[in-house]
Amino acid sequence: MLLFLLACHQNISFETTSENPTDAWSELVAEISQDDGIDFQTLKERRSVLEDYLAWVGDNGPRMNKRKNIKERRKGREDRRISHYVNAYNAWILYEILQAQPFDSIEGLELAAFSLFGKAYRVDGEYLTLYHLKEERILGVYQEPLIHMMLHDGSMSSPKLQYWKLSQLDFTLKNRMRRYLGSEYGAKKVGEDWTLSALFQIEEDDFLYWSKSETLCQYLLDYAEKDLEDWLNEQDQQNCQLNFQSWDYSLNQQKND
């Protein structure tokens, strides 16, 4: 059965580059990812930077380091591994968006990219579907709900795209969660109530099973500003009955694209 599934995959990779392109890629991500969306036109014009990075993540990573007998420093090792896989995932998402443009919604793209019989992308010496990379290699292995703040799927509702550095990851992710909850996509006040991102509804099990919180209200309290914090406290005393926004699948692109 496994061989049959592998045979159904279309394997995607790029020719290996001898130089480490991570600095060039991180600089480009910082340039194209702004508060008003992603500058896909600039990304398209400098596509070679993306493809060089995809080639590099295909042949580098924790598993390839082990095969090459490259020893990793113990300090920060898990942060480096998480960042490597997440950066690879986000980059392959951008590649798929470029391949499929022009379009206005990533909903159909997401279904195709995560198909069991769809494409497999070279990451850390292996060909992995995006589903396997996200759900098993990243979330399943590290079981940290804040990782959801790192993953970008190209939609308006998704947390902002960024290249993840290797230092102070826990501190950075907690700040990212606070900023996300402070945005209209994370939590929006409607009258006396709030509606929360569908992300918290879709991934509720992760936020609860991988934390000490008994309810989603309790988990989000640590990251909420005053008004939202008071409302979450009230809801938690009433069995944490929450309202959720619909996921906005519109492409997160700058309006001038």
C-alpha cells in the first residue's frame, strides 16, 4: 500500500545549490511580507531566490545532518529544527501559489496541495506531502500549539508570513500570539461579544491537549488584552461558549499585485 501511495505522488524538487541561500531568502520574505499582505509581484520577479532556498532545504536539515555526521549544538537544537521545517513548509506554500496564479482564493489550492495523492516536496532529504510535513513532521513531533502562529497558508486569516530565526523562539511565538489576537483576524469585537479566528476552532484539540488549559478560554487568557481578557474570563465561567469567524480564504496579497 505504501509503495502505491508513493507512486501516486508527483515529486517536486530543485537542483542543489552549493551556497547557503537562507540570508537572501529571509531578507526577501521580510521585504514582501507586510501588514497589508504579500507582494507576490516582487516574489515572482525574484523567484530564483525562492527556488534556491527550496533546493537548499531539500538537501539540508536535521535528518541530513545525521546522515552527513554533522553534529548539532544541543543548545537551541529543537528551535532550529522547528524553524527549519516551518520555513520549508511556508516556502513550498508560496511556490504553489506562484504556480497557480492568477487566482483570488487559496481554498481550491489548499485542497489540491494537501491531497493524499498530490505532490510531494523534497525537504531534509525526503519527499513529503504538505500534509505530512505540517501535521506529522512539525505539529505531531513537537506538540506545541504556538507553532500554529508560524504556519502561513497564503490566506487572509492565516498568521502573517515571516522567516523564522533560531533565537528566542518561545518568546517570539508568545508575542506573535498576542499580536494575532490583537488583530481583527484573531479576535474581533461585535457589540458586547467577540468572534475569534476559526484557527482556534479548527485546531482546538491542539491548544488543549498540548497545554495545561482545560478550555480554550483559559489558554487564550494569557495572550489577550484587557477587554478580550475580561470577556474570556466571563465565558470561561459559562463553559467557554465562543463564537468563531469564518475562515477567509482570500489570497493574502497586496492590493497593487
